[in-house]
Amino acid sequence: MWNTMVDDIKLEYHPSSRITPEVCTFNEFKCHPPTSSTPPNKHPWAPFKSRSEFEIAELALEACLNNDQTDRLIMLCNRCAFQLEKFMFKNHKDICERWDAVSHRTTGWVTDLLHDPRLFPRMVFDVQHFLKFDGKTFIHFIDEPFTAESFWNIQSQLPPGGKPLAFILYVDKTRLSSFGTARGYPVVVCLANLPADIHNGQGVGSSYVVGWLLIVKEDRDHAGKPSLVNFKNTIWHESISKILSSLASKSYTGQWFECPDNILQWFFPIILILSADYKEQCIMSLIQGIKCLWPCPICLCYAPAYNESPLPPMRPLLAYKSEYKSQEVVKAAQAKVTAEEKEEKLKEYGLRDITNAFSAMLHTDVHNALSWDQLHFNGGLYCDYLWAKLQKIVVGLGQAKVAQMDKSRYKAFPCCIFFTDGSVYEDISKDDSPLGYLLHCCIWLFLEVDTYVALEVHTTETISAGRQVVQAFSTYLQQYIDKSTDESNKNWNFSKLHMSVHIFDNIEAKGAMCNYNTKPNERMHGLLKDLYLLCTNFRDVVPQDLGDVDDLVSLDADSSHVRLGSRQAVQTFELIEDAYKEDATFTNFWVKLNTFLINFIQVIQLSIPGGKWVQFKASDKIGHITECHFLKVDYESFFFNAVCFNCVFIQTEANVIFGCLLFLFECVVGDITHSLALIHPFDAPTARPRVQAKFFSVRSIICRALLMPDGSTNYLVIDNVDTDMFLHVKELHLAAGHPICI
């Protein structure tokens, strides 16, 4: 029996791992073990025979050499080589064959990752359950895919000793050239056994382009016809089958692999997550799209009911699709005698007469792998509907109100209204606006949903609260839709709105939203465009390969709580008071500082230098103060890139308050340097005068806060700017006894 304390962490493993549960203190807890001192790979250029072979092939690739140029380069190398190692290339074909050998190795790039001594210690192959003790019970929390339900369920289906080797697959078209004449259709994969900070990053272990799909050109004579749509879907799945061919057989039998710790592991490859927008999800799941009888790629949402109310039903009414049942329907349709009977059977279930490429992967269910996508939800529902209606309402108030809104809001939050990037709408939507009551409630609840979704760690409490907010958002939005039907020509029957019903089911199944959001992968499009511009001859792009999109992993080892930087010259009190003579807050600065330091040194139980009281004087010629212009605070995260007006959360003896940083400095008392801050505290309903600013130790600062000036003396708290602000402010409301209404 464990002697548990508040905030203790309990870690449970899957029964098949045969690892006993353990409990550790919060300070001792680490989700991932530290990097090991495993010696580096002595042959990182494999499968090339030598480093020289690899560097020559890499040079030919980067320089975009044609066949003749490559042959000449190889001849020069053969002529100039010192015969220290064998150089076996004879022509360009040899290089192509060697690159081809790399692409056809079983889980090729994954093998390289598993061999990487920097990454392997961060990989998790046994599902984990984390629980945190709150003083009464252990609260379950999830973040990574290997802490969620789907990973647990899949490992339960494997033979004893089998380990899931889980992949996240992303597919989407992108323009490679500025004018869109050259397009690419990359297939991007990353390893879900790695934590999100690595597989969503830009270093080693992040996303890899493992293939390119064929883009079928539109024929005007057949555009929109079912035959052409089916043909394009067939090409898509046949291409994916080729890419997954090396994994498909191993998903049934598994593959033994000797890891860097010299332990043999039995890996079973699976596609755990499919990250895509709705259009790609329809192709992946082979449903007939938004106009079919079952337009959701995840659940059995019947179209007639969907058309009456596109908003999510209550969860108990949902039934989920399965790949097995979908393939049974396709097989039954294929057994029909006539084409009309076949089409009628497929139409009944909204499916296409195509074999799904993912059905070749055991333990992979395409419907379960698909997820709600935050990026396109924000770019669809908000920018096309809520934001458009907001603009119309504001314009209807008259030009004076529009100018007033622009001056008051966009002066503090400079931004532009019209964008083509969904992530920009995600940012701009975080401003609240004076709207009609229903629309105001809809937008506010939309922002709350977006904030809950953005949490990188979820507990049973945040998931429950998030479900309530989604339900409240649906209720208010349905009221708004009903009351604005006569004056609005908007069609609210669209897929992204319905998909919000799956938000927290997806989080429970696959971990935090950052694991399957399309945003990290769409960010790669810019790099692919750069590679197209710099590393290709603009013809036959795919055979030239755009290379690996990776870099080195960078880890910050500094663990101190508060750090000051950007130090200025040492100053006397006379110089400080003269520099801020227009600010009454700095009047008698040295007197206030003396009083604070006497009390502060006693509280922290330091001996007073020389046994005397701190007695700074304005006439002191020796400088005691070093002003700092930079403050970095490490804190337990619960920032959006916005102006923060130098405001912070402060931990006082009584409670947590807001405050505005006025002066950040280091003060030398005896031989000890104290890091201090002069702060204007906001600890009353009405802001106290600025001249009543107080000194605080910078260690009292919890983290920064976003407060927006409201007049000359007051500030407005922007609590939905990010998850940290949202949860901190919610805790302040609860501590103050304020009712939290949804």
C-alpha cells in the first residue's frame, strides 16, 4: 500500500507488459525517461556501403544533376579516389537503385529512428495510464496516444509480448509553385510511439514524406460524374496500398527487432491516426461525401436527421462505423447481379465499390483512426459563418461603430480581417466583440470549446467540462440558426459542424488534439515549396524526391524557475529617480525598497548583512540596482503570440492576484543579489492608484497574463487567449466562489 500525498502520480502499464504499477511524487515524475548515453551509430550512412557513396549520392540529389551530369561526377570521383574504400557506383542507375532500396526497406525510416540513440529512450511501446492524486482519489489524465484508449485496446488484441508500432498518417494536396501550376500530393507519416513534442516538431523523429500520390487531371466531359470520382478514389487507394505494402504483411505476423538496448522486441505496425480534412476523410473512408445518406466518416449519422439539425446529438444516440462492416457491405454489393442493384446497395450505406487500402492492415480501422480536425473547424465554422455574421452585424451598426471597433480593438490587437490560412482564423477568433446576445453567446462558447480542445493534457474533469461546453454551444447555435433563418441565406448543414460531436471521444481514444491536428503537417507545405524551388528542375518532381524534412533535436536543460536577462548598467538611486521623475510611483524609491527588504530578508530567514538593518540612501554613490528588461518564468503549464502589456500572475501569502510589471531589477545587499520587481497589483475590484505599487520577489511570479487596457486605470482579463490563461482564470473564479455557468 502506497503512502500517497497530494499531486502524487500513479503510473499503470498494460497487463501484457508485466510491469508493476508505481507511484512517485510530482517533482520526481517524468513522462519520458532522460536521453541515454548510448554510443552513436558508427554507420549512419547505411544502407550505402560507405560515407563517400552516401555523400556523392546526396550531392547529386541536392544539385539536381541530370543523368549525364551524374555520370560525369561519378567518373571524376573514380579518377580522384584514394582507394581508401570501395566506390561501386558506375552510372546514375546505380544511385537510383540504391535510393530505391532505401525506400523499399521494411519500415525503412522507422528502422533508422529505432536505431537512433537520441530518440529510442523517448519511445513508448507499452501503453501507460497516468493518474494524479488530488488528496482524495487518483484522477486519470491523458496526453500522448500511448496514454489513451485506442493504444490500450490495440495492445490488448496483440499476442503476449507484442508491441504496437503506431503510425500517424497525413495526406493532402498542396501547391508547390507560386501560381499553382505545379502541385504535389505528399503522404506524410510520423511515429506515434514518440511524444508529440518530437513527432510534431521539425527535427529528427518528426514527419517524413514517404510517398507521393498521383493527381488525376480533371476531364471537363466527365467532371463530377460518379465514374470519374470512383476512378480517382481507386487511384488513391491503389497508391496507398503500394506505400503500405511493406507494413501490411507485418501487421499480421509482426517483426522482431533488436533495439539499441540489445532487447528483442516484437513489433506490430498499425495505422493509429489518420490526420486529414473532411474531403480527404471521405476518400480515406470511401463514403460518398456530404450528400450521401451517411455523410459522417466516423459515425452512423443518418442524413435526413442530419439535414433537420446538423448539430451533434447526445452521445448515447451515436453508433460508430467499423471497417469490417463497411467491407461486408461492399462485398455484398459486389455479389449483386446487376449494376443497378449494386449501386442501390452501396447508396443505402453511402459507400463506394472500392476496396479500402487500410483494410490490408490488421488492427487498423479507418473509421476509428479518423478524427475531428481543429484547424479546418476553425477555418470553416468560424470564418465562413460566425465571423461573417459578426462582420455583417457590426457593419449594420453604422460606420461610426465600425471605426470605433477598429480603433479600440485592433489598435491593441493589430490584425487583418481577410486571410486564406485557417490557422490565422484560429488566432483572430480569440477576440471578443459586442454582438447580439445569441451570436455573442455562440462565439464565446465557440472560443471555450476551442480552448478546451487545445489543452495538451486532459483529465476526466476537463473532458467532462468540455462535453458540457460543446452541448451548450450546440444549444445556443441551434437557437441562433432558428431565429436567423428568415434573414440569413447561410446553409448550416455542413460536415464540420456535425464533426464536433466527436471531439472528446477522439481525445479519450487518441490523446490530446495536438496528436491528430492537421496543423503541424500543413506547416510542412511551406518547406516542400521551398524544396521544389531550390532542389528540383521543375519537371518530374516526384522522382527527384524532395528529401527528408528534419533537423536535430534541441533540448533545454535549464530548469531554474525564474531568470532575468537583458541587464542594463548598474545605477544609483539618484539616477533611477531622475530617470523616472515624471512617474510618481518612483518617488522615494529607496525608502520603499528599504522597508520591503527588511521584511523580505526576515521572511526568507537570511542574516542581515553586518547585523544591521538595510539602510540604502538616495545619496549613495555606489550603485546597488541593475535594471533588467527580460524575464523568463518556467511554470507548470495548464502563449498565444500576443501583446501581454507586462502583466503577470502573482502568488501572494493570501491568494493569487494579477499585477503589471513596472520595474524589474537586481539589488545587491551585502554579498547577495536579490531579483525583485516593482509591480502595480490588481488585488481589488477597482484598481488601486499606480503610486501604491509594491515590491515583490520575482519568485512570486507564476507566469505571464494577458490583460488589455480599458481606459487609463483599468484592465480587462482576456481569459480565452490560450489554455494557461483559461485554466488560471477559472481557478481564480472557483477560489473566489464565483458561479461558473455554461
